[in-house]
Amino acid sequence: MTLFSHPDFDDHEGVYIFSDPKSGLRAIIAVHNTKFGPGCGGTRFWTYADDASALTDALRLSRAMSFKNAMAGLDLGGGKGVILRPKGEFDRASLFASYGRAIEKVAGQYITAEDVGVSPDDMCIIKTQTDYVAGLDDGEAASGDPSPVTARGIFYGLQTAVVRQLKQNDFSGLRVAIQGLGHVGYGLCEHLYAAGAELVVADINQSVLEKARAEFGASVVSPETIHAQDVDVFAPCALGGAISADTVEEIKAAVIGGAANNQLATPDMGERLVAKGILYCPDYIINAGGIINVASEVSGTYDPDWVESKVLAIKNTLTEIFDRAAATGQATSDVADAMAAEKLR
Ligand code: NAD
């Protein structure tokens, strides 16, 4: 395993490794860039195949948070925490308390919130050890679970992309494939269904699929084929890498936009999507709703009007990216990266 020559190492300001055999904690906190404020991004709690995969996730996701926060115009830098899920039995409260002490040691360079596998309850436990935590359910400025705001931002972003690509002002009659019906994916289904879309869904969790079938009349397909459905829009809302050398040629949707971070398995996928005439909404632009919600809490006063205005601004940012991409023939992902890198310079 390499660090400074790691392909995803991008002059991160700090990469911190924590181990606490008593609680079973093994965690990595990566702080990518603090130009606009403390590194802020969710903590992921996941079963990693090996340490190298956890490091890759921390490096890539923290950089994406720098880009996301800069492009959303927030006073926050980029950071991410990953906790390697212990193999055997463990006490969740003592694990997350230990993680809270780890965050405290990073001394304000990193502020955490929820990501995959982490709940507002876990945030409360972290809060017993450090103040560098947001996404709380209780407290003066508490913003709670960011997922509904993320889902709303993705819906707004897809509205913009659908107008641009399909010349349609609403979702009526459109077929949308949603990969992953978790906190964000299910919320996105609610918006799309209310807007008249026909839903095709996949998840590895059977119970949530039954719920979507009953509530939205959604068609259920296998996780292996969701990307290849005959749909207008594909929304990756599970984990990263949905658009890869294995899947890209099978995608039939005209628009892609969803919650997952790092949707492009490799950067060249952006150009492959251009070649196929697919309009891609860069992941860290369209899924910024949650961090916008968190940013309001971090500011010390939760302001729902400020949050809504910033979430709506996702539409403007996407429009600018689509315009620049159309003018230059570049991939939307490359345009977004160049704009973000420019802001961070
Ligand atoms: P979640 O854990 O609640 O949901 C993920 C869902 O994906 C689960 O239902 C899971 O069963 C399903 N899934 C896992 N593997 C799958 C597969 N191979 N095929 C289909 N479904 C699969 O997570 P979430 O909070 O909804 O977040 C989803 C994604 O969006 C993550 O990548 C996360 O990093 C990203 N994201 C979340 C937020 C937020 O506010 N929660 C904000 C920005 C980005």
C-alpha cells in the first residue's frame, strides 16, 4: 500500500490513522483542503475488503468533498472519515465514542456528519466526545438527517437536466431507474413519483423493494441490470463506480444523476458518456443538498431559507456546467473538476 504515490493522493493536507483495540476502532480521517474552512464530510462505516480500499475511499471522498463544498459556495473545506467495520462482535456505542475522540484529536481540521452506514444516533454518541460533529437530531442548530435535502437537490438537478436533454418541463411519462433505495434513493423516488415518473428500482434489500412496489407501483429489477434498463433517466443512489467500463456501453438513459459519490469508476467515463450522447450531472454537484444542510448547522444557526436557496442554486451550477460542456465538447465531469480546481487554487 502506498501513500504519497497513491493514485488518489492529491496533496491532501492531512491523513490520520486511528486504532483503538479496546473498542475495535480502526479509522482513517482524510483532510484534503481547508482553503474555505474546516474539512467537512460524512463518515462512512463499511466492511472494506482490505485497508487499501479504505484508504482509497478516504482519499477520493475527501477530495470530492473539497470540490463539492467549493462548488456549492460553502465556507467549508474537504474531509472524509472512514471506519472499517470490525469483523466480529463489537459495541457500537463504544466504537463511535472512540471515533469521537479521534475526531477531537484532529482539532477542528475535520467536522463529521453522516454517510453510508452511520445514523444520527451515532452522531449523538460522537457528540459526547467532540463538538466537531453535525447532522445532529437535537440541539439549537441541529439539522438532522441530511438525506431528505440531498434527495430534494437531486430532484431539482434532474429537473434541469431533463429540460436540457429531453426538452421536457416535467417528469410525466418519463421512466427513471433508481439504483439503491436507501435514505436518499427512497426520498428521490417520492419526489419523482409525485412528479409523474414511472419508476424502475433495484436494491440488495428486499423489504425496501416491496415497499417501493406497493407505494409507487415501481418495477423491480436485479442490481446487476438496473443500469441497463430502457429508461430516460438513470439515478445511481447506492455506492460509487456505477458507471464503469463494464456498464457504460449498456446504459440506455439519456440523463444520469443521483446520490452516489464517485459514480464514474474512472475519469475517462465522462468522455465515454459524451460519446454516447448522455448528459451526466456530476455527482458532487447534484448531491450537495446534504452538505448544504450540514453547513447551516455548522454556521451555528440553522436557517431553512438559506438551505433552500443554496439547494436551488444546484440548478444554476448545473446549467453553467452544461453550457460550458456544450461549448467546448468536454465532459461535464471534466468541466466541473476544472471549475472546482480553479476555485481551490
Ligand atoms: P443508504 O445506505 O441509506 O442507502 C444505500 C442503499 O443502496 C441501501 O438501500 C443499500 O441496500 C443499497 N445498495 C447497496 N449496494 C447495492 C447494489 N449493488 N445495488 C443496488 N442497491 C444497493 O445510503 P444513502 O444515505 O441513501 O446514500 C446513498 C449514496 O449517496 C452513498 O453513495 C452516499 O455516499 C451518497 N450520498 C449520500 C448523502 C446523504 O445525504 N445521505 C449525501 C451525498 C451523497
